[in-house]
Amino acid sequence: AILLEGVVHPIAQTSPPSYLGPFRQSLFRRMLAPLEDLMRNSGANYVFEWALQRGMLRMVNSAGDDDGITYSDMSAMAKFSPGEGCVGKAFASKETIFIQDVSAATSDFWRKQSAMEDGLQSIAFIPHGESVMELCFSKQVGKVPSLAEPDAGGFVVEDHDAIMASIPDIAKVKGEVEAMMDKLGYRANKIDAPDKRDAGNTDKWVPRDPRLNRLTGIHPFNCEAPLSVLREHGFLTPASLHYVRNHGLCPKLFWHSHSIEISGLVDKPMRLTMAELVKLPKISVPVTLNCAGNRRKEQNLIQKGIGFHWGCAAASTVVWTGVPLHEVLKHVGIRSVEAGAAWINFASPKGEVSAGDGTYGASHARQVCMNP
């Protein structure tokens, strides 16, 4: 999200933060989206790209919130000849070098001490075209990470119980939510398998109820549940029957690698990880969402408008738990309206939609976003 002064700015920061030194600023300018994708796909905390320059391998690109860690600064100053050190050996042999336990690394890994001081536990050096990608993990990983896009998103492959256990005060939160849902008569609708209609598209991994009415063909996924099914479930709508308004594919996000970048007119620009986000104040509240196109089919029968035929089931009520937006904006130090912070721009992960730069975005007024 970017706080705006009159106009909408792109989500990426176009100039490096002033607190970085000249060399780190030059690295920031060269940071490319593909490196962020590799970090997200692999689950790494940091990614460094090494390329041959004047006969030596040097770090030319980086991704991840590595500001202030000694290992990053040491890597920025390091250089290796082909065949020298882990970087050089991976480059020369075109074979991956995987250090599963940094503390047990051999003398080939020259930066071992600083890696351990900064809490890195596993590191992989993976040849990638004419470069070597160094993937750094703050937790020990059991196998060589892949640079390829994963087959499925975190929702179906991650350990939900472990994630829930990592959230502060989760027992209290779950107790409040369960009491609220019991009072409102919640009836579950467990769906743990994809719909066979998605077999040929990018959403083939997403669990979906096959009874959902698809309103724009197979893909992208825009749907509402049959009204009779909603009636069976009462006031609260199970997540698997919630209506969906979608412009593109379902992004493959992961708890440990997904983050929210916040910059612009704030005192503390930052990239918030999910683990950091859930430490902020949380609330649980039943909320009814309604698509603006609900019952458009009836309107279109009288006079055709812009938009597809929604029935009367594009409304869903769910107990949501999360951090209110105003708490996030206070956390980063949103500046005053007088300072120009009048609008907040939101942008999705890249690649979510096919048009433009691949992101879907929206802009909302400050007074709406700060309303508790």
C-alpha cells in the first residue's frame, strides 16, 4: 500500500530509501521482480544473485528485507572466481550446492560466521542461467529448494495447525470465534478437493464446491452458491460457499514468504511478514459482504447494463478475524492529511491478472481506511 498525495503512485518504490549507503542504493535500483518471485516460490527469507563481472562473481541483485544484517553487507563486498567458494563452485559445475545446516558447513563456505550470527540455518547455491542464485533461510529446510513456481498455494500444502499455533493469543481468539459461530448457528461445509472443471487451468489446485454456479465460464472464477444451499446453512456462510468476484488467477501465497510492502507518506516504511502482522491488535466480527452486482440478472432482463448475470446469492456473512486496517496504518506511522496522506493505494501480487502490469489495484480515501 502506498499513501498518496493527489495521484496514484505505483506499488514499487522507485527510488531507494535515503538511509541506505551508496552501494546498497545501487543494489536497490537493480532489484527485479523475478527475484522476488524466486523468493516467494522457494520460501527463502533472502535471495542474492551472483553474476560474472570482469572475470569475478559479484552480487548484482538482492531481494528480501535484508537491511541491517551483517551477512548481506559482507556478501555485497565479496567476490569469487569461478570454482572458488560455494558461489564459484556452483557457477563452474552448474550443479546446486546445498548447505542444510549452516553450523556444519565446510571451509568452502567463507561467510559461515556472519551467516550464523544473523540466524541463517540453511543456504542453497543454485545455478540459474548465467547466474547463481543464493537462497537463504532462517529456518532449516529438509530438501533442496526449487526455483520453479509451486504446483499449489500454501492453503493446501502448509501445516495449518503449526501456523495457527504461532499466532499470539490464538487460544483466546479461537474461543471467541467458536462461541460467536455457535451462537449464530454455524453449519460447516468442508471441501478439500478441487473441482474437476478446473483441471485445465491455473486454479486446478484450489479446493472448490462443485455445486457453485460459475457466472463467467470456467476461468476466471466468479461464482455464487445455489440459493437453496445457502438457506440450508442459515445466517453464516461457510467459506467454501462464499460468493467470489475475481479478475484473474488465485495467487499461490505462503505464510512464511508472503509479505505486505508499505511505503510512501508514512514514518516507518516497511515490509510486513505474516508473523509480524498477527502481532498487531486483532478483532473478530461477523461481516456481510455484498457484490454491487447482486441481482443484476433481473436488471439485465429489463435493460442490459455492463456486467454479467449475478443472481441473488452474491451476499455472504462470515466471522472474520484479523488486524484492522487502521491498526496497520498507525503501526507504520501514517502522516497527516496536511502532509498529503489523503489516499491509500492497494496493489495485488504481480501476475494475478493478465492486463496491464499484471496487478489488480484500488485506491481508497484515508478517512475510510482510518475509521475504526
